[in-house]
Amino acid sequence: MNLTPLIAVVLLIAVPSLRAASLEDLTWITAGGGITITDCEEAASGELVIPNTIEGLPVTAVGPLAFRGCNILSSITLPDSVTSIGARAFQFCDSLTGVALPPALTQIAAYTFYECSRLDSVVIPEGVTLIGERAFQGCSSLTEVVIPDGVEIVGSRAFYRCTGLSTISLPSSLTALGSRVFEECEELDSVVIPENITTLPAYCFYRCGNLTNVTLPTGLATIEERAFQYCEMLPAIVIPEGVVSIGPYAFQSCESIQEVTIPSSIISIGTRAFQYCERLRSIILPASITSIPTYAFYGCLRLSSITFRGAAPSVGEAAFTQVPGGGNAYVLEQFVSTYGGLGNSWQGFTVQALSGFQTVTASIVLGEGTVSGVGPQEVGTPVTLTAIPDPGYAFLSWSGGVRGTSNPVSLQLEEDIEVQVIFISQEAYDGIYDAGRATVLNNPDSYGLVSQASYDTVVEERDRRFTKEQIHAMSANHTVGLDQAGNIEIKFNLFRSTDLETFTPFAVDPDSASVVDGRLRLEFTPGIEAAFFRFSLE
């Protein structure tokens, strides 16, 4: 028998022992009559409170890299006497969830909280004027940041990959934003850019996939390259008068943008600026645009209307490739000949003349649908706008140049106007929907099923179905008896409401009522707007 000896190998790995953080974990120096914290033991864990004084001197500074890599510290409290924090001071503090910053701080240095992935809250002191580059990069647990008034500069990539950040408030004092400042802030949904910002930097909102609302300042002059690239949920953008250039790829793959008006101040549009804006339906170009660059509108699959205020621009390679044919190019009469004449096909668009016209543009803020009556219209003539929801959606309201819930809506056009439309998800049109309430709610995703309403004699247990074209509502299991002649007599009332407050009688064709397995069945076609229905048995 051969015996193979077993050899046990024990590896001894030195691991720093964990202990509650204390003053003993810190290293410091004396400088300028105060104490500067220069280092901290990586084994320090939990909460660390730095005292106001050490060795009888005030703690006035945290040096560069002081806490770098202290990845098991969960919180640090700094004394109010601290006036400066060096670059990378808390870099890679993976477990850090909160830091109380001292009120005398005047700047947040570069890389200060770089990749502090669990930092979920930070209060920036009122005296801060500068947030350095990459200061909060990779702080993926931050959800809200308020930048106080007084901050003038936010450096490049300051909030890069803060993937949980949904809300940020920018102060009126802000004068400059660095490149990539909000890149890949995937949850950011709304931003107001302050009035003193003149340049929207490159990659500013790159891959902010949930961004739905951006307000640009009136003093803005430049939108740099890729500023909004891959902002897939952005439904509309108002480019203010005064902007002179839109950089390459600035709005590429902004799939939800539907209408764009380029102000008369624009003199250049970069290559691929609107490429793959798949829902872009119309665009207005000023006379200042003399050339359309390569691939500018490539892949704009729904572009059907272009209004030109000047002579025919030169067109770069593939600028209108993969754009559907059959749309219209609206041109001022004096420039029609430069487009080849009335009825000519210019880049696949049929040339139409403008004379005494103003333009109505519409953007879909939410949902899916179209608006009829948009485009150039003769000044002073009545214009009727009709919101037409796609299957699966219902019209809710207008905003912008037209407000309210009436549909269609009429107006006298005296100037260019832009309207916004909201369509809401309409379960009644999306296959079959089953749930357990008597109130029929066409938009349960937005409002939730209502349980507080009174249902008269109808009880909680019931059936309801929505199909693509019909609403089917059935009462609870009431047994319906036959009289001696074998006939059934049922008295019922059907009510309709759009606000869950006022219910009014709703008439249906008598043939829409039937009895199935002892239960009353109603069938009727829903309207184009969201509504609530309920019925009672007598």
C-alpha cells in the first residue's frame, strides 16, 4: 500500500485588528499655531469625533490624503475650528456615510470624497465658494445635494457617476461648471442652470438617462460637445436666444425629444448634433444656419417637418439619411427658388411656401401620441389643435402656449407658439387587465386603484376586464332570479367621473348589458381621456 503523506500548509496573513476610532488613531503636526491632521490608522472603525483642541492648540486643518483608505470608518465629525481640508482627504473611505463639515470651510478640494460609495448625505457650508474637480465622484449613495449661494465654481467631474443623485440645487452665484460635472448621474431628473452660466460644458449631462427637465439660462452662449448625449428621457429642450453654437453630438440619442427650435443667434451646429433623435418630429432652423453638418439628423426616424427662415443651407454627408420621406420643408417665399422651387423634393422633403405664417410646434412631455394642426399656419386664422393618443394612452392636458384639458382646442395664431402635451398610460387599451375593485380606472399606473369610494350595493369581490377596445365590468356574485315568465328584470345605474369627486350618470346602449352566470355584465367603449366608472344595482 502506498501512503501519500498529507501536508497541511497554514498561511498567516496579517490583518489589522479592528477597534473603535479614537484620538490615538490620528497623526498630526503643528502648523501656523494650529493642528493639522495628517493621517489616520486604517484599522480605525465606526465613528470618529475630532476634538476642538489637541495639545492645547486648535485643530485648524485636515491635510491631503489624511483619511485616504480608511474604509471602515462610518462617520467623522470635524470641529468648527477647521478651516481647510486637503485634496483626497477622504478618498476611498468606502464605509463613510456622513461627514459634518465645519462652517468656516471655504472650498471642497479636488477628490475630497472620491469614491465614498456609501456617503448618503452631505451639507455644504454657506462659506464655500469652490467645489473642486472630482470632489464627489463615485458617491453613488448621494441622493440630494444643495449647493449653497456663494459657490461660484463646480469643477470637472465633481459629481461624476453619482448614480443615485436625483436632486441637485444650483445657486444663482454659480459662474462656471466643469466638464462632465454630472456625467452618468443616472437618477437626476430635473435641473435649473443659473443665469450666470454662459457655457454648458462638454459631457455635462452625458448619460443622464432619467433627465426629463432642464431649464437653460438666458445668458447661455455655448452648448458644448455631447452635453446631453444619451439623455434618453428628455422630452423637450428650449434653447434660449443668445446661444451661438451647439457642439458635436450635443443631443445625439436623445430619443424622446420631439420638437426643437433653433434660435436666430445660432451660427453653427456640430456634426451628429441630433443624430438618432428617433422621436424628433419637427425642427425650425433660422437664417443664420448656412450649413447642416454631416450626420446632423441621421436616424431621426419621425422627422416630417422642417421650417427654414433663410436660403437653402449646404448639407453635409448623410445629414438626413434614415429620415422618412414625404415630409415638408416650409420655406419663406423669397427663398423658395434656392430649394429648387415649390413642390420640389429637397433632401426628401417637399418644398412648401411660407408667407404671413407663424408656426405652432408641439412636444409630447409624457406618453405617446401626436398633435394635429401643428406647423406653419397663416397669421390671424383660427387654428385647431387636436391631441391624438397612441393606442395604450389617453390625453390628459395641455401646457405652454395652450393650457387646460379641452381637446381639441382652438386659438387665433398671432405669433409662433409652442405647446406641450401630456398623454397618460391607459390600461384599457393594453391587452387584458384584471383587478379587484368596482371603480374602473383607466390609468391605474398614475393614480392607483381607489378603495375609498362608496360602491353602493356592490361589494369588494368582483371581476373586471379591460381589453383593447372595450371595458367589461361585472357585478359581484349576485344571484339573478327569473320570474314566472322566465324573464329577468335588472335595474342599474352607471356613473362616470374624471376627478373622483363628481360622478354623473353615464348612459350606455341597452344592448351593452347582459347577464353571464348570474352576474350583470356591461360592455362599452372608453373615451379618449382617463375616467372612473362605477355602477350600482337596484
